[in-house]
Amino acid sequence: MAYRVSYRGSKGFSLGPIGFLIIANLIIYIVTSIRPELFINVFGLSRLNFPAQWWTMVTNLFIHAPFPSIGHILANMLTLYFFGSFLARLVGERNFFTVYFLGGILGNIAYLLLAHPFTVAIGASGAVFAVAGALTMLRPKSTVFIIPIPVPIPLWVAVIGGFLVLSFMPSVAWQAHLGGLVLGLIAGYLFRRRQRRSYWD
């Protein structure tokens, strides 16, 4: 799905799905930073409040740790931009959106099942890991640079290694990462099978 704004005398500007998601996340990040406790309590995902607050299954994907803790949203949006743009070119924008949101939802389900009931999950990390997982299945040997590693490493090493490292960090919802990653790997496998079948047909 593309969002296009045309100006007289120009060829038009296409925001695209990646740009739409990044801008939406940044705007909500700024708004959340004004009243962080209110927005996290209303839109963050917690087993204690779910399913009464059923909307949090999706809204928490757009809520990030408020300012000045900018590392959370910065890491998610940079990964989304680079990995998401690559995946969208490979499978199309509609399939990209499907992987992104289904990965985020499956990550949230895993969080509800495995996390402590009094904790709250916020952030797009589950959805981003779904994108990374799908891309890993499609292009596992592609190389990427990961700060602070000064040399390129295979994509599959970066994604799996990143998941394992983050899982041991405090205050990280590894359950959501796991659910998103599993969805992405399955989706990537199905995309790859379909591409091979189309090639031989």
C-alpha cells in the first residue's frame, strides 16, 4: 500500500509503507513523551489489563520508551528502514505489511503467555524481528554492518545474534522478539517456496 501526495508541477512523492510506519511511530513517540504514564497505561500491553484493553494488542506496537530514552525507537526505526525496505522490494508492500503486523501480534501473544502479568510491553520490536526473520530466510547470506562491529557479517548471524544478545538485557521483552522472529522465519520460508515454485513453473 503506497501513500502518494502529488503537487502541481511535480512528479509526486510516494511516502510508502516504511515511511508511513516510521513517521507514525515518531509522531506518537513525541506525543507519548508529553504524558508517558498515561499513554503507556492506556496503550501498552499487559496481561493484567488484557482483554479489557483489547486495542493494546496493536497500539503497543506504536508506543516506545519516552524521551530522553531515544535508543529504543531509534534502533527499531533504523532496522525497520533498512530491513523493511529490502523485504518490501522482495515480496511487495502488501506482504510486507502482513509480516509486520502479524509478527507484532504473534509477538504480543507470546508476551501475554510468557511474561510476568504485572509488566507492560511497548515498542515495535516484535514486528521488526518478524521483518528481520523473513528477510533472513530469503537472503541469509546478505551481509550487513552492525555497530560497533567494524566488518560486515552475514544477515542470519546478525539477526539470530541480535536476538540472543537482547534476550539477556534487562527490561527487554524477549518474548515479543521470539514470537515476531518465529512468524518472520515461517513467512520467509513460505515466500521462498513460492518464489522457487514460480521459477520452475
